[in-house]
Amino acid sequence: MLKADLHVHTLYSGDSSSPLDEIIEHSLKRSINCLNICDHNTVEGALQLRELAPFTVIVSEEIESTEGEIMGLFLEETIPPGMSPEDTIFAVRQQGGLVCIPHPFEVFRSSAMKEHSIERIKHMIDMVEFRNAKTLPFQDIDRPLKFARENKLRMTAGSDAHTVREIGNYYLEMPEFSNPAQFLLSLDAAKMGGDGTNFSTHCYSLFQRFRTKLSR
């Protein structure tokens, strides 16, 4: 079985400072043996980590479309930002990748795709992220779960780690896989674990992201 954190960023994201070697070290300490590396608008960090890590690494990208972020999984080349959701999804499919909507419907996150956009493209996606450790309270945190069930979509979960210490805050225990089709089947048997992100860790992450942006 895999213990998979399906939403992790590296220093290749503009708002993360997590070095690749420290990501590997921390993951091993927490017995995380599968990472979905989905840096913002690039796959370079994921490709490098796949070569270095002694465990499973999914090469992905959190792509900034014109209507919010779309996650493409199982990629080999960077997909440029700034396209429509439909064109972004088409670019993911051209690489044989899978499509996930990260942190859907979130009120307090400007990059989150909103309801009208998700409803329009729901027939084009494979998964929604039903648990994200960075999701703030004071909103309907169960809405992604309800949406996935209503539309018979698979579900993912992850830490959305932008600092090393966050890796594994949410994860899925799931069977091993070797390709996108097997990954989808593995999700059907997955069970979520982790404690989410407490307030102090969330503040620390926000501070680190702000500092990283300033330094660049």
C-alpha cells in the first residue's frame, strides 16, 4: 500500500521554498511513499524529484487557467498558463494525463475555480480534491465531497504543502499503481489519513510563501 500526499509543491513553485532533498527526507520520516508534485505552471521540479526520490512521484502541474487552477497529473511537459479551462484540459489530455480540480469552490482562495466554471467542465474532468489541508473554515468544506458523489467523480486529498513540514498533513492510503488508469482504480479503494493543518502551521506556511515571493 501507498501512503500518498497528492498535493505537494517544491521550490520550483513561485510561492514555495521547499528543497527537493528536504522533501524526500521529510516524506521518509513520515512514511509518505508517494507524492504528487504539482508546482504552479511548471513540471521541472516534479521531473527532477522523480529521478531523485526512492518512492513513487507523480509528475503533475497546477495550471493557472483563465478561470482558476486546474491540476494535470501524469505529465512530461509543462503546460502554459493563461488558457481557457477547456484548452487547458485538452493540453493535459494530449499528454495522456488526468484532470483534477484542486480546492474547488473555495471562498477564501482567489485561485480556486468557482461554481459556474466547474459546472461547465464537469463532464471533462476525472477528479476533484475533496480534502485540502489548507482549506480555511467558515465555508462549506464538504461541498467538494458532495459534488464528487453527485457527479460520480473520483476524489483526491493532499496537504497542499508549500513548506516541507506540511507534507503528510493529509494523505491517502491506496493500492500501488503504475499508470493513470491504475491510479484511478486505486483511488476507489483509498482511505484518507492525516490531521490537516493547525492554525500555527497555516500561519507559518503563509509567512514562508510571502517571504519566498518577496525574495524573488
